[in-house]
Amino acid sequence: MVAIILADGKSCKMKALTQDCPAPLIPLVDRPFIQHVVEYLVGNGFHELDIILDHLPEMIESLLEDGTRWGCRIRFHLLRKTSSIGKTIRLIHQRSGEETILLAEATKLPEVDLLQSRPVFGMNSPVLFCTSNDSKGSSQEWTGWAWLTLKCTLDLPDRCDKKGLELALLEKARHKKNTIPVSHCIDINTYKGILESHRIMLDKDFQGMLLRGKEVEEGIWLSRNVILHPTAKINPPVYIGRNCRIGKRVQLGPYASIGRNCVLDEHASAENAVVFPNTYVGEALELDNVIVDRNLLINIRLDSEALITDPFILSGMKDRQVRKWLSGVFSQAFACVLLLITLLFSPVIAIYARSLGSGRFMTKKMAVKLPASKDRTMWITYPLFGFHAGRDRKEHDKYTDTHGLKKSPGRQILDHFFSTFLPGLINVARGDLQIVGVEPRTPDEISLLDDEWREAYLKSKAGLITEAIINFGFDPSPHELYSAEMLYSRTFRKLSDLTLIGRYFRMVLSAAFSKNAEPAQETGSLP
């Protein structure tokens, strides 16, 4: 059987959403809507699909290709003019050699028995699938789906746009009373329709439509590679796409659909909301009755659209953000392993640390969690613990001995390892900072930085091991510290992080096994 799919892709009611993406590619839970349409047709026995394209046709062609993966053949037809739809349908129907063909709309999907409703041989009028707008069924709205006979398509005018096609077919069908009522029709032509369509899918009200991912509990679907924090709360129905990260104390549902490659940061919530793929949702952001597409926020109640310019509230998950996220996951896993090793060898470490000096005491400073907004009022702080030698020692004296002499490089690296690195692993495991990054600072310390330095610092990530320590030691000049942090904040990569970790542990081991605990200080730039 042959089906013609109208996928013109334009939507006057959703310009902000369809400007860079044709309407048929709007996601419905786990995949683009037109893919649901294709799979629905193939499941009903259609193996030849002719798709009429207009707006951004290359994006739809790239998704569907030739249809081989669904076991069907797909052909594409590009409209030169929107007024030539009637002519295009007639040419496709004549070439197919079929007496009847199915006309389908790429942004609507009615729940109907297609095979049982197929016109018998000899019928001339179309069979239209319509929804009722009132309880009595006196007012009907066409779903965009219909069975067309060859006689019907031959009668279509050459100059006929989408609206003209609807009027012509409704006139013919109502005259012969060939309309079939539809109980459910998924329609994504409006923002409200998108939200309602997701509700229908999550409630499993549409027969024959299956969602990808595993339904771990009734009404909760999790796809592969989902990182779900133990404190996150999920109220079904909820769908979470692949490669998503759901942060601490996030609340999802009911009726929350999260697309692939999304990050919902700490304390965020989503209820009766749709989050499109590749979207970052900032900390403590509440989404209710909305659609989010990267930095586009659509409020359904107010029927309004807003572009969010602050990337810490809403943004797209660009490659750089993905790298930061992966780096954070790696740091947390690495910190957990090191903490386990530390616990196993804690007696030995305690004895060795005691040999470095007596009178050690715990310190705490409230560091700013990075990356952070430029607005100081939105900064989130966390307690960063450490150990300092001597109760009366000041911060700037922690790398000098009791006689006021500067400690050797070997003694400094060991002091840093036991006093800063090991206690800081707890913060890394909690997700407060990472293994490698820029130096953690308090709000007051950040405010004292130059404007350019502060802007780059706030976009970076904080860590226990810094490029300044590796290249310039523990007492760098302001110029050396500035150059190290500016370079790292703008060029950091996973490979460079691994290089810094390796160099740091070589310095620690060299100092620990040196007889004089005075290894030469490493200098130079990153390889």
C-alpha cells in the first residue's frame, strides 16, 4: 500500500519553535513526531511512502533517508510552490498505479483502524478521519488523514494549497457522508497540543505506540546511560531520555518528559512539562506547564515565548558543556576510588601525616561552586575543609616552617596532599568541585579579581589540583596565577586534566620517597 505524507514543516502558531526545525521533527517523548508517523504506517502494512516537503527539507531527509531501516521505501517530493499540493498529490497517485492511497499529515496522528476503513473498489469520494468538537458530533474537524480514490485525486485543482485541499476534500466527503469519527488524535500544531500529546503518550492512551527505554516502574521510563541522583524524586508518569543527568533533589512529574542529552541541575523541578533534547535546566528552576527547547521557554498558560539569555538558567547542551559534565562525572568517580584507598590505608597515612608536623587543625572556608553566574546574589557556596599545621598559623604562612623559613618543594607538595587534597576528595565526591580546575575561592576573594579574570573564573571549574601549582609551585606571583587560570579556563580538555593529575602524583611520590623530601620543583607548560 502507498501513503502520501504532507510534511510542509511550517507553523504560523509556533514560529519560535519551527524557525530552525520543521514541525514534523518536533519530538514526541522519545523521537521526532514524523518518525512515529512512519512507524505507525509501516505497522499497518504501508511499504511505499511519498513525503511532500517544503520548509527545511534536508533535515527530514537526513532523518528518514530511504526508509530501509523500517523495511519500506521512502521517496521525497519538494514543493516549488505551496499552491501546487493538489497537482503533486495527483501525479504521485497516478504513478503509484493504486486505486486508493492514504493521505497523512506529518504533524497529526489519529487512532483509527486504517485497513477496515479503506474504501471498497468503485467508490469515488474520499474517506476522511475527523474528530468531534462537541458531544453530539455535529461539529467535526479534519485530522489531515484520508483515504483518496483515483477519481477523487483527478478532480483536485492544479492550484491548491493546504487549506484549499482541506475544503475540497471536506466538500466531497460530507456530500457522501464519508467521514469516520476518531477517538484520539495526537496533534502537535500548537504548544498546547504538544503538551497534551505527551500526556496521551505517557498515559498509554494511544494503542500501538511504544516508548523506548525500560519501564522500571509503572509509568516511569528510563533510557540507557541515565545518571539519576539517589535524592531525586520521581512522580509518574515520567519519561527520561538517554544520556540524561538528573541532579540532587530534582523533582520530576507527574507528566514530565525529558529528552535525550539533558541535564537538570540540583533542586530543579518539572511538572506537566516537556524538555526537548540537548537542554540544560539550571539549579532550583521550577518548570510547570511549560515547554523548554534549550534557551527557549514556552509558557502554555500565558501562551507566551521567552528567550533566556543567562546560560545558568536555561541553555543548550553544547560540546563544551558536555565536556564539563563528563569531566565532573570522571572526577566524582575518581574521588570515590581515592577515598576508598585512603580508608584502607588510613592508619599508615595518619602516621605519615603526623610525622610532617604536630598541631594540625581543621579549617573551613565557604567556596563558590563553579561555574557560576555573574550575579553575586546567585552564587552557591559550599564548605571546603582542610588541615593547617599549627593553631596559630595564618593562611599565607602555611608553606613556611616554625622558624619562618620557606619549606622545600617536596615538603610543600606533601603538605598540600595531606592538608588539602585528601580532605577535598569529600567535596569532589559530593560534586562541589573537581579533581582538576582553578583554585576554589570565597565570594570576597572572587570579587577582588579583575573584571576579565573574574569573568573567565566564573565560567571555569574549581579543582584541588591547579595548573598554577604544577607549573609555578605553591607561591606563584599574581601574574603567574592570572596567566595559569586564564589559560586553563579557556583551553581545558580532558587530556590536559589527566596530564596534570599524572604530574601531580609524580611530584607527590617523588617527595614521599626522597630521603631529603626535597625533590626538584617541576616547571614548564602543558605538553
